[in-house]
Amino acid sequence: MDNWKSELDCVFNPRNIAFIGASKNVTKWGHIILGNIVAGQFKGDIFPVNPREEWIMERKVYRTVGEIPADEIDLAVIVVPSKVVPGILRECADKGVKGAIVVPGGFSEEGGEGIEIERELAVIAEDAGMRLVGPNTMGVYCGRSSLYAMMPPVRPKPGPVAFVAQSGNLGTQMMSIGQRKEIGFSKFAASGNEAATAASDYLKYFGRDPDTKVLLAYIEGLKDGREFIDAASEITREKPLIVFKGGQTAAGMKAASSHTGAMAGSAQIYNAAFKQCGAVIASTPNEMLDLAWAFAELPLPRSNRVGILTWGGGWGVVTADACEKAGLAIPPLSENTIAAIDKLLPPYWSRNNPIDLVGTLDRDNHIKCLEALLADDGIDAAIVLGVVGGSTLVTAHVETMMGAPAAVQAFVEHFKEVDRQIETRLLELTEQYKKPIIGVAVASDYKPCHTEKGRIVAAPTPHMAVRMLAGMVDYNKYRDSLEED
Amino acid sequence: MDNWKSELDCVFNPRNIAFIGASKNVTKWGHIILGNIVAGQFKGDIFPVNPREEWIMERKVYRTVGEIPADEIDLAVIVVPSKVVPGILRECADKGVKGAIVVPGGFSEEGGEGIEIERELAVIAEDAGMRLVGPNTMGVYCGRSSLYAMMPPVRPKPGPVAFVAQSGNLGTQMMSIGQRKEIGFSKFAASGNEAATAASDYLKYFGRDPDTKVLLAYIEGLKDGREFIDAASEITREKPLIVFKGGQTAAGMKAASSHTGAMAGSAQIYNAAFKQCGAVIASTPNEMLDLAWAFAELPLPRSNRVGILTWGGGWGVVTADACEKAGLAIPPLSENTIAAIDKLLPPYWSRNNPIDLVGTLDRDNHIKCLEALLADDGIDAAIVLGVVGGSTLVTAHVETMMGAPAAVQAFVEHFKEVDRQIETRLLELTEQYKKPIIGVAVASDYKPCHTEKGRIVAAPTPHMAVRMLAGMVDYNKYRDSLEED
């Protein structure tokens, strides 16, 4: 079911790049995107093209793509006005360029003659066997080749998540949020108007990509639904695919149609199709990222039975509610687990799931309670509320006190070290019990520590932790259903 | 409908405090809470009580509350083991103390004799006409008296939001998140086991409080539902009341019952009751805070017609979807508005709501588009996506570039100044058009600038902006329905 369109190595791992429309003007995209590629330390040669310049960013500039002294050019990044693009693309075809990213807008999304010009691009590309990204795209990223060919200055770290977005600004801004969360990305593409290469083509490529473990798709509309379903069904046999659909309502579809020209189609039909092919459906763009993080880092839960460990009762209540609403079970604890925790917590502990740590301060003990919970055969996954991120509370305390003395600063450092130790233990327990653990530092925007074993997965809120586990449970269930067939 | 139990000035605005169970040990609550009160610069006298100490925090310590050399004591904060509390409370009654906060747990929430002891406290308090907060409470806060009598080191700034929480840890941690968001609070109480003073009593008091404009309640269970409904119905005639219910599911109710001993009751009944009395129902604790922020700072929208201004198409799609799902309308723009924006944006702009700024960079122009949108009689409120918080993107850029030269830093400063100017204009436009505007800096955890006119209201995500407006629309509709009756 693969086709040549999804053979996209020339786009993501090019040996070299012709940058057509390179500019010295810092306010022009022909400067900004080239700057992003250069600053991103792309591993191959970069050949700027501009008939009116000689040197840009300390690189010799060529008047045309034809003049570039390289026998084979893998990728052209094209940043010139839409009307000029067909001629440029023909020159690329003549030079034997393998793939092209057409950045500018002014094509089918504007209607009128833009539709015709875009069709022309597709024909030129198809005739030449050239891969075509866009037009009207904010670009692509690849971790392996260190290619940051995007409009905004987004620089995520390399990692296992690949993302295709039918909206460039939403896509690149999600990448920026991912960067702040330190989620690692293998590849990204803003598919733009999809004149030749559709979201399904990128997904097929990502599905085969050994650097990619988790796939994300922001979808506004599909011209070929069958193609997408086939691609997605194939992918989800091996890798999780997380989808967020823009244009779920009449208002959203109207906005989408004036935005990329995509026909958005009925939300019900899309959701049914996504479910049928085993994709995990995110309910917000941010959830898409948090799901990606969980899938990338955690083992899948065997089933839906969640254990909750909470430093305070209220968050346990809120999280139990959210679990039940999301179809996750909060089973009672086994007798063995209760007996183990009887030795750890004061006699008035609840003997129930959620396990309320009743405000005790001994953090070693909290970890022992977590271990007892994970050892329980009736528990498939754990949400840990308020045990991680203790240093942020202490730091807030110090900030509140202001002008804190050195002794108090030392106290903060000590707490940070304790956080690191606790999170290392969480990572060890995940490995030992093969059960996912999600930490929530309820009172803060907590960023997990860097430990020698990596970083724990943390959710910004209990509700997000629940969404992350629910997505993993759904996907595991889907995979199980495949095996049963 | 008021009763003496809701006359809580002695608790929130005490002239002085007897702190019973004061400790020198930094790991004891008797030290931590006293430290929070002292560091919070409480405006009245503080009398530590402890039979075994002479001086604590440079204050003379009294052996018993009876020995304190003050004729009238407004508030006792009691931090001693549960079994000792009845005796202490009697001493307080003998001394004529007007109100008491009983911090420790070990009462009805543990069952057994704890239930009896708690009943005893209620009788002592009632006989003496003493207000009783708790037991099993994390304390109270009041901005006017600068009283930070809470277990955690939370120090929100004074402002118009009052909050009662039936979970101390959830409540104080929400206050901590509010502090980081710079939401101003007038008062807070963790109602604990509610032996004598129930959530409804605090709400009645907040309802009459001239410092309070918006009320929040985290509710796990109500012993007297009628009392709550009567209180809430009275309050919502004048002030918005935002409620979040913990224990909405079987799992959540079970957790709540082992946590505070409250009977959680059916979620459907609670939700129907909350709606009936005009309360706004939040779907997560975080949403409660963002709703509070919006209600505290913005004019109510006349109706549900939202205009969306977006720097990029995808976020407009996502936001339009969220609006429609939340019952908000995205009406088409009037001819006048289209004509006005025709002069501002490139000819290929969508002529539609959302208004897609199609990636233009002239930020003055963005504000002019917003003004045209607000001038449209068919629009009651605006969500502005990506126009605010531009400096965070530039800052991210500089951080990505690393070792950025001084010139680039100056560029960031310039962008921050532009942000300030834009946000000042947003505040002026809100005043001029009497329509709420919510900003979303989609790619970042944006904190609005401090301008001479104050701070704009910003949502962390488009979905939250929609929830904020939807809550305001609901409340305004409720108020309108009262006038019609």
C-alpha cells in the first residue's frame, strides 16, 4: 500500500539543500527560514539561490538552481512569490531535485487562479517524480539530519515523536510547547495545501521510520479518507497514532474551509473512522502532546485498573472522579497491599484506593507506599499526586519569604536533590513492575528532574494524567483486539 | 436568612490571635502556621500559648489562654492533638474568645470516638456563641487583615475573590496556583469537618463582604442542601458563585467519604441544584480559578456571540469548535466590520469570523482589526489568539540561539514593550466597548504584563478561554432570567 509519495527521505534526510529565495533582509521569510536551517546546524550543504545577491550568511549565492555545482540535489526549499513558483519548480525538475518544500501561500486556499497554479505544481512534481511539500506550508523538521526548515524559531530536541499538521501555525506552536516540555521529536511536517503529498503520505513514512515510536496528526480534512484509514490501520498495528481533529462543528468547519480550503466533513464520521483504525483521539491540542509523551516513555497498561497515591485527600477525589468518567477503574486494594501499607501509614489511613498519605512528610515512606501499590496484581497503572515536585513548594515558600538567607536556599537545594532521588525511584519502579506511573505536582507547573535514568512523565493536572492513561488503555485494548482476530 | 454562624468577622478580621500549641520545632505545624501568620504580617497582636516555652519568634509565650493579658480575644488558632482540643476549647470559651480555628485531624473523619469528640466541640462552641472553623482544617486567609493562618506557605495577593474549600490541600494548592497567576483573593477558608460552620456559612459571609466580588466553592458534600441552595440563590443575585464538585462518580464519592466523612450524594442532584441557584459549574479545579479571574476583571458579555481574532488559522478552527461545543455562537461579521477590515488586511483575508490575520506582522494593525470586531453590534465578546504574548516567542528564539548578543536582548526588550502597549490597548478597548476580551498566547505559558491600567485576562489555552466566556454568558443569562421574573 505504499506509494512513491511516501518515500520522503529526500525531504527529511536530504544530503543537501537548495534554498531558493534566500534573502539578506531580516524581516523576510527567505532570511528567517534560512537562518533557522543554518542555526539548527543542518548536516549537509546549503546552497542559497538569489539572482541579486553574492553572499548570504557567509555562503556563496547562486543565481539559479541550475548553477549550483552539485550533481544531485535532494531538497529545494522555495520561498518566492506564488506566481513565480511554477517556473522555479520546473527549474528544480530540470536539475533533478528530488524533493521541494513550497513555503508561500497564494494558491488553492485563496481560490481563483491560485487553484490552477497549485494544480500546475502538482503536475510538474508528478511528472518529475519529485516529492512536493505544501504549498502554503510552515515547513518541516527532522532530528536525525538536524533539519529545522521552519518559519518560526522552534528547536525541539530529537526524540521518538513524529507529527504531521494540517495547520502550520498550530503545528509549529505545538512543537514549541513540546520543546518547553522537553518532548523529543523525530520529524515534523506542516502539510499545507497538500497539492501532492497528503497527511496520509507523511504518516506512512513516519510509520516506517525507525526513529519514530509515536505518531501525531492534526487533521482538518481528508481528501482521500480511505487512504488515511488504510495508512492509519497499518501504522497502529505497530505504533500509537494520536489524532486531533480541527473542524468538529459547523463553526469550526467553516473556519477550516476558509483557512486551508479543506472540506472538513462530519465530526461523527471522522471520529468513527479514527476509532475504527485504532487511532487515539485527543480532545485538545495540548492533550495530543501529553499523550505523545506518555506513549513515548511509558509501558502500556495491561488493563484499565488505576491506583492513585495522593498527598492530600481532595486531589484523590477529583482524580478518582476523572478516572471513572474516562472509563478507568479504581479497584479496591488487595489484602496484601493493605497489610503492607498498614506498616507505613498512621492507623487512620483510609485502606482504600486512592491511597491518601494523610499529609505525612516522610517521602521515603511515600515511595514504599507506591511500591506496595504497584506490587498489587489488581493495579495496572499509577497516578501519583503531590509526591513529586516537592521542591517547587519549598521554592515558592522561599520566594514568598523573599530575601531568603543562604541557609534557606540550601534547604531548597536539598529538596531538589530529594526530588531527583524520588523521581529516580519512580523510573526504577516503572522498569521493575512494567506499569506506567504518571506524576502530578498538583500545585505547580512542574518540570521533572533530569536523572541518570531519564525523566519521569508528569502531567500538568490530574485530569490530564487521566486522559493520558485512558488513551494508553484504549490503544492497548485495540492492539489486544487485533491479536484476538 | 442569616444566622450567627455566618457572622465570621472574628475569624477573618480578628483584632488579635491566641496561637495555642505554638512550637519552636520547625517541623511542627505549631511552628509552621505561626510562622506563616508572622511572615504574613498580620495586623493585630499575636499571643503564642505553650506551657513549656517562654519565647517563640521573639514573642512572649503564655502558659494558657487564660493568662493572656488582653480583655478580649477575637480568634484562637488551635494546633494541639485532637484529644486535648475539647479542654482547650473550653478554656477559650471561659476567656470569651470569639472564634476558633481547630487545625488538627483525628475527629469525625476517622470515625470511632473522633465522632464524639467532634460533637463535643460543636456543643462547646455553640454554648459559648463561639465561631468554630474545622476541625481538620488547613486554615483561613484574609487580605484585609493580612491574615495568613494556613498550613502551607501560600501568600496570594489581596483582591476580589473569596474561596471556601471542603478540602484543605486542594484549596490551599488552588490558592497557590492563583498566587502564581496573580489572581487577588479577599478571603479563603478550608472548612474541614464543618463541625459547626459549614460551607454555606462561609459563602453567606463572603456574599455580604464588600471586599468580595466573586465567590468560589469546592464542595464534596452538603449536610444541609437546602441551606446551601438558599444561600447560593441569595448570593448569585449580586455576585457570581463558581462551584466545583468533588465526588461526582462512585469512585470519587467513595474517596470523598473516606476523606472528610462527607456524604457526597448524586452528581445529577447536585448539578441540578447548582444550576437552579445560578451557580457557575466548573469542570476542573483549574477552570474554577480561570473563571474567577474572568469574572473578577471583565464586564459580563451581553449575550453569547463571540468574535475570534487569530494570528494563525488552525487555532481559529480549534477555538470555533470549542465555542460551538460550549453553546457560544460565532456569528458572521457585519458588512461594516468587513469593510473596515478590508482596509487593514491583505485582499485574501477570509471575511469571516474567526478573523484570520493571515500571519501579518503589523501589530498595530491587529489591534485595529480587534477594534473593528468589538465595534460590531453582533459581537458580545472577543477571544484574541496569538496577538498577545509576542515577546515570549522572541524570547524563545533568543534562548534557542543561546549566548545571544546584547543587540538581540534589546530586541526582546523592545518586544516586551510592544506587548505592554498592546495589552494597554486591550484594556482601553474593554473599557470603551464594555465587552470582555480574553487573550491567549497560544504557544506559551504567558503571564500578562503589568500596565498602568492593570493586567489583561489571559487564558492558558483556547479551550479555557471558551470555558471562561461560556461561564460568564451562563451567569448573565441567569441574572437576566431573574429580572424577567
